[in-house]
Amino acid sequence: MAVDPLTLFHHRFVPPEPNRSPLVLLLLHGTGGDEDDMLPLGPYLAAGAALLSPRGRVLENGAPRFFRRIAEGVFDEEDLVHRADELAQFVTAARERYDVGSRPMVAAGFSNGANIAGALLLLHPKVLDGAILFRGMTPIAAKAPPDLAGKPIYLGAGRNDPLIRPYASEAWAETLRGAGADVTLQWSDTGHALAQEDIDAARDWLAGKFSPARPDGRS
Ligand code: MLT
């Protein structure tokens, strides 16, 4: 019997509040997090948005992740492709099951969560309508650039991030721009951890790009 894609990931779903944000936020945690980690961020980024928050299916010494890595910043590409496929199936099933199919789906991911969201953008470009990627990097070399024409993507990078050097953030932004995305690369004077200024800046960016005034949510 075929597996129900909704059961692939432990997850939380928070329904939207009426007449507030038009969005569904796909919340994707960093290494060692779980489905509860990013939930408090959701209402702060977009009050009243529906929230979909899965837990990564891979364990690294007991720490949940969204795909395997060989070393820090060196990814197991075969596993990454497979896990991005699974997540795309899950998100597609969740949209239907939770009856939020007409709402724009915007990922908000941190670190490993930002990287699996990046893989979704490159490998399954139709699944997301936009993305906030905190402390992410190029997850995989795309064989052919996907069509991300006009897709709003926010990259939140830390100038002092010891894991992601500035050139790597610039390169990731260039890859996404090359695919036609509407990229905002925002720098903060921080390291790898998220700071309040990152979250405030992402919230303002999101409100500017997706507004409740338009039926499709786009500004
Ligand atoms: C990753 O593995 O996705 C990145 O190295 C970030 C991390 O999760 O540490």
C-alpha cells in the first residue's frame, strides 16, 4: 500500500486566523531542532498565518536534520535529493489535507532548515511561493537552473558566521538571481545564531512582498 505522504514527517499544523495573513509558513528547524522549535517565530513573522512545521527525518548522533551530511557544510547529495522529494510530497499533501491550497506557501528555515528549503527551490521550484532562508548556503549544484522567475527570496546572512563565509552567501544569492528570483540578501553583524534584528528585518520584508490586500497575497 502506498504511504500517505502526510505521515512522512512528524509535524505541527496551526490553522490560519480569519482575515489576517494570507500565507502558509513552512517552518524548517536547524540541526538538533524539532517541529516545536520554529513555531514561536511564525506569528512574529506573519501574524495569523497558517503554520506547517515538520521535523527532519534524519538523525545525526540523535540530532534531527532534514538530510545527511558528510561533514560540516559537505552534503550527501543523493540523500539531499531524496529528502527534498519527500518534503515536496509532504508539503503538497498537507496543503490539500489542511485545506490551505490557495494560500501562498513561504518557507522560513534556519541553517539546515534553510538548506532543505533551498533544495526545494532548486529541485521542486513550484512547491514554494517564496522563502526566508536564515544562515543558508548553496545546498546542491543545480544541473540546470530552475525557473524561479520573480519568486521573492530573503537571505539572512551573518557577517561573522564561522560556518558560512560571506563569499558563500554571495554565491548562493547569485545562483538564485541567475534563476530569476527576486533576491534580498540582508547582512547582520552576527554569527550563525539568529538575532532579533534578523527576525525583524525578515518580518518587514515579508509584509512588503506578500500583502493581505491582494487575493494572491503578492504585493
Ligand atoms: C547543514 O548541514 O545544513 C549546514 O551545515 C548547517 C547546519 O545544519 O549546521
